[in-house]
Amino acid sequence: MTTMRAKLQVGSVFAHRNEAGETQTETVSFFGVAAKSYPADGSDEDNTFARFSPSANFQISIANPALHGQFEPGQKFYVDFTPAQ
């Protein structure tokens, strides 16, 4: 069974609000991590992820109110991909 782990960083968060100003959904955009500078020994984890997944873009629309405001630009997350049945 093939699995993959990616490391993504939040690039932007956009709240979609109703006329009363209440957030209905948030669109969160992620991109693949990359180190700003690469240590000579290659020890930076972002460098390792960028080497094997040099480009990634992911966008999700979140309607669950409990998750609104939980994502901020700059945060990093591991995302695991496993086959669904």
C-alpha cells in the first residue's frame, strides 16, 4: 500500500463572511515547504521534504466553525496521504 507524507506551509487564509460579518467558510491555501537557506550538511528538514516534493499546492474550504481561525500564514503541517477504501 503506497503512502506519502508531505510537509506544507499555510500561505493564506481567506474568510468568507455573510452580510452580518460572520465567517461562513474559510479558504486555506498551502504550499510545499522549502528552506530559506540550505545547511551544507543537508540537515534542514524542510530541505529534505523540498528535495523529494519540490512543488506542492493545496487549497481547502473549511465550513466547520470549530476550525475557523485555527490556521495562520506561516504555520507548517504534515499531511499524510493513504489510500481510501
